[in-house]
Amino acid sequence: MITFRFHFPRNRIPLEDPLTRPAAYYHQVVTEWAAGNSIRLAVIVTAIVLVAVSMIRIARDTAPKELRDFNTSGAR
């Protein structure tokens, strides 16, 4: 959603529009794109971390009882 609603329109400005506007306008477009990209990256990293944590929890919850007892009591 972020990519299609925010980034694609800003990608079109320097690639498709004639470059007739002042340089400050293009600087603003690039700055907005970079800020949006940082937000997009944070969302992706958060999703990856949450998926990893969920997988670890599912693995712990579905492990056989013998393995769960071994993991919680430390080395034997």
C-alpha cells in the first residue's frame, strides 16, 4: 500500500514529467521519497521480526513434552 500510494507517484515525477520545475521542487520530492522509504523499511523489518517471534512461539508450543521439559530445565 505504501509503495503504490506514496512511492510510485514520486517515481514518476523525475522519470516521466518534463524537468521544467525548479530544483527545489525535485529536492523536496526526493526528500519525501527517502522519508517514505525509511517508514516502509521500518514496517518490513517489524513484520519480519514479528513473524520470527511467532514462529519461535509456535515451535515451543507444539514441541513434544520431552523437548519442552529439556529446554526449560537447562542442560542435563
